[in-house]
Amino acid sequence: MQDKKNICVGTLTFHQSDNYGAVLQAYALQKCIDEMGFNTRIINYYSDGIAYWYRQVSLKDGLSLYNIKNYIWQRINRNKKKNFELFRSRLRLTSPYTKETIKNVLNEVDKVFVGSDQVWNCDCTHEDYTYMLDFLPEGFPAYSYAASFGYNTIPEKYKEKTITLLRRFKGITVREEKAAEIIEDCLGLSVPVVADPVLLLGLQTWEQFIKPIKKRYIFVYQAEKQPELIELAKSISKKRKCPIYIVSTVWKGTVGYNVKNVSDCGPEMFLSYLKNAEVVITNSFHGTAFSILFNKEFWVQPLSHNNTNSRIDSILKLMGLENRKVLDKKIDTEIKIDYDAINIRLNDFREKSKEILKNMITQ
């Protein structure tokens, strides 16, 4: 068997995104592989498709209502990019690569893993098949860890190329049951569902980033615009007699009476706000995952217009927490969570996932 220290594992994911879940899971996977004793680098790939979502709007682009609103939102969140860059300095990266030069990464790494996050969502990546490892030469072992499609079925326009590329993989693991069903239907393969990287690390590892917050508050993480989520937060805030602290990717719901907008915070303060909250309300997968990891009282508001709820449904089902999903306005917000039982399930899931990852690395 090859010596651990002589294996350099390259991981390809959305590390460049100013998105809390994306950056934190990138850090977590690197940290986990480190703890296994392997050398690892995050592949420093610049994707035009991902960069599109974080482009800066200028008023020189025109005075449309869309541009004006986005320009104001950028100004409100002007410290966010700086905070993310500070956290990204914790990541160990390869040399920088583009679509044209990515093949040269094989001079730096021995194995390539793609994942986690919605790396196989072609709507999200603007059909960047680099995330399906199309740059690897024929026969080079390709792997995925906790990869996600982000949709319930592969859109027809992406299907043929997606299936062709995934057939080349030596090892596939996915993040949710729906992704496993897609692989089964399209490739005829049964693949394991494994833990998102943020769940691979124990609470002690994350606590190094947590700063104490002595105030009582409801924490809202709104990953997508959703009036129902804001109304739920206001209702619980009124009942608990404490303010709302909100991190949001959109304007809606971030201002108002008893609402503190903290949307320009970095990943460390994001974790601090979530960990210290009295209640967490979210429509985000990683908002849900960290709530479970931190043993928080939390509620999940499903997205009515979006087919990406399967990511959250999968983890709630696995942990036996389906009752934390808000299906109507009549919910009992006093329902407690038996975290003694949940933590046993989570630890078992974590250890099985780590073993699968280790076995793929040493193949």
C-alpha cells in the first residue's frame, strides 16, 4: 500500500464562492482528510460559471430597478467579501487554474475528488463540466465525495453528457438519497449516501471559531427569498420576546422593527450567530446541518418554488427530524428535540462516512 504521506488528494469544490455552506464544507473536507494523515490540497479552480453569481453590479450597467437594488445590497454587504477572503486564507490551495489549464493540476495531486455541494448542478455551474472531472485523462481514477445534483432529475439538455462523464468515475458517493436514486436510474449503480463534510468534524473542531454572544435572539438564515420564512421568524420572535438576527442572500426581510441585518458577516461570525441563537429558522441545507450539529432548536421552511428541498429532506429523514419541517402555519414551536438519540445517529453516520472516504483514498 502506498504511504499515506506520499498521496496528495486534490479536492474540487466551490471554494471560491462567498457562500457560507460552500466555504465551510470545503474547509471541513480538507480538515477531515488531514486528520486521516493524508496530504491534501483544494484545487484552486476559477469557474466563470460560479463567478457569475458573485459578479459586482455597477450603476454604469444601467439604472434599472434590478441594478439599483443589487448595487444597494452590495453596499450593505461590502465587508462580506473581505470576511470571506480572510476565512479562505485557512485553506491550502494548489496553484491557480482555469478551464484551459486545469489539466496541469495532475502535476500537483495524485487523486482527484469532486464534492461536496451542488457540484453536479449544471444550472448552478452554468454547465461547467470541470466539476464532473472532464479534464482527467481516460483511465485516471475519478472520485466524488458527497456530491449533489441539487435537482430531482437531470434536465434532458444535460443528461447525455452527465451520464457519459459519470460513467468514468471509479468511486461515487453522494450527499442525499435523491442523488443516489438519480445515479441508480441513469447508471444502474447503487452508491452510498454520505455525510456532508461539515458533519464529518466534531463539535470541538467548530467551536474554535465560535465567539460568545450574550444577547437572546432568533437567528434566521435565508438562503433564498421566502416571505413565509420571515413571517415564521417574526411569529417566534414575538412569542419569545427577543429580536431577529438575519443573514440573507436577498434583500427581502432583512430590515424592519426588531430585525438586525448581519448579512455581511464572515463564516466565523455566521457560525457564532447560529451557535448562540435561541432558535434557528432557515431554508438552507447547511443552516439545517449546523443546527443539528450544534444541537439547536430549529425549524426548516421548505421552498415552495424550488426542487432542491430533497437535500434538506434527506438529512431530516436520516436524523429522524422530519417534524422540524414547517408544512403549515399551525406548528407547535415548543416541541423539543431528543438530541441524545440524534447525536448517536449522527456519530454513527459520521464514522461510516469517514470510513468510506478513507477506503476511496487508499484504493
